[in-house]
Amino acid sequence: MAPALLLQTGLEPRMTELFLYKSVLAAEHGLLEPEELRQLTAEPELPPDLSDEERAQILAYEAWEYVADDPDYPDDACAVAEEALEFDEDCVDAIVCLWSIQDRASDEAYALASRAQAAAETKIENLEQWRRGIDDLWVFSPGTRGFVRAHVALAFTLWERGERYDACGMAEQAIALNPTDNTGMRWHLVNWYLARGATGRAYRLLREYPDEPIGPSLWAAALVEFLRSGPGKKARKALLEAATHNPILMMMVTGDDAPDSAGDFLDSFEPGALSEALVWRHVIREAWKAHPEAMRWLKGMMSSSDFTRLSMTAITSVTDLLAEADGRSSWEILRDLMADDDPDLL
């Protein structure tokens, strides 16, 4: 069996990014030859003559590690990020790290995200290679990936603060800086477009990244098809594809409005699995709720045989997971759910 594909949800750099950054520094400071870079199996030593900007970036990565290790206790991350800013007050990743431990809608988060994005813009303008035509900052260097993260952070905060138009504009900028979109910004943006009623923009974005077997993309495609062509065969086919991909997500999108932060604590998700449903259900549901006629159609479709079968698949999947967790059999849990004796489980 192939290993599960896990996609990251947050902006924390992966450990491989620090390895890449240290390798690039070693090469730039003459400690490694280009051919040695390709053969590296262990993390290289840091050059002794680092610039303040380079020292700040190393510290920023360390701060991010503290966030990843223990997000509930951010004091160490804050201390290391602040130390990074003593070396470089415009260290973008250090500022974004501080942003990541704030409530995204707060004034503190807005100030930090705005500061990070402004610092990133300044550094991009001073990047000679960017002016010569380098078109993807994520691919160009690990040291410039934070510039993308800064734009994503500000997009998230603007959206949470209700500044929807500006949030979409900032998300567009993030994708323009990183067309391969390693942060997954497009999955948010396509649903944001739909929540704003910008169906044409959503349609064009889906065409730029076609045929992605990812919940937020498939559900956006189904909604776009309904809005463009009505409740016909094309819309039904797109909806069935989305629901088949993740029946649990279908149940959550059509469920009640009870606030729930379970997905906020996941640092990755598996397409088609419960983790994907937990991470994306609010984003997708917000897009569908903006179009009441589409939501009515969706709920009506769930009474047809194909969708009823998928609903039972979703319930069975959840009960199997719960059975593993608390010792009851899947049938016992399913019986309790159907009798509404245990409403907190869903």
C-alpha cells in the first residue's frame, strides 16, 4: 500500500527547508562546491562569517521549530523570534512566526502580518535576480520562501477581519510570487472567490490548477458548475465526484452551523480522509452558504441513492475511527448516533 499523502495546513517551514538553507549558505560562503551540494546527506556546518541577515534567518527557523513542537506554549518561540529581529528588524520569517501565534483576526496579527508583508516587498524589490526574471520565490531559494509566507499571512488575517476584497488581492499576490503555490493558497482563494460571488474568477483559477483530487478544489468545482450551468447533469457529476472523494466532508458541509475548532489543531491533512474534512469544512461551507439556492440543491441531492450510499459510507468511516478510540463496536456507536443518544460525537 502506498504511503498516505499528507499536505501541510500551516505556514511552518518544513525541516528540509532549514537543511536547504544551511546548504545554500555553505555554498555561498565557499565551504561547499556545487557538486558537493548534490551529494549532501548530513546538515552542513554554518559558516563562521554569517551576516546579520543570515543569522536572523537561522534564528527564525529555530523559532518556527518551537511553534511546531509546542504551539500551546509560545514563549520560547517569541523569545527566539525577537532575538532574530535584533539582528535584522525586517526578518520576514521571524515576524510571520510571531504572527502565527496570534488570533488571526486580532489587531496584533494585522500589525505583524502588515509589517511582514511590507518587509517582504522591500526585500523583493532589492532582489536582483527577481528583477532579471526569476518567477517563483519558493523555488528560487529557501531564504526567499518567507516572502511568500508573509503575503499568505496577511491574506488570512484580512479575510478573518472581514476585508474580503483585499484578502483575495493579497492571496493573488502570494500566488503570483509562487505560481507552484506550495502553501496551498489557491484552495482558500477559490472558495473565497465563491463566498464573494466572484464565480468567474473561481472558474479561471480552477482552470489554472486543473483536476486536483483535493476536497476544497473539488467542492469549489461543483459549486462553480452549478452556478454556471444550473442543476443539470454537469453539476450533478461534479458534485458526485466531490462527494465520492470525501463522503465525510459532504456530511460536514451540509451539517449544522455549530462552531468547532477541531481542525485548527491539525498541522497536516490527508486528501479524502477525516483530517481533510476537519481542516476544510468551514472554508467550503462558507462558499456554499453564500449561495442558498446551491445549498438547497445540495441537500436535496443527498436524498438520491448515490448520495445516500455515500452518507452511510461517511458515517461508517467515522464510527470505525471512534470505535478504535473508545472500545465500542462500530455497530454500537452507529446505533447510538442513529438514536441521537450521543450527539457530541459528530
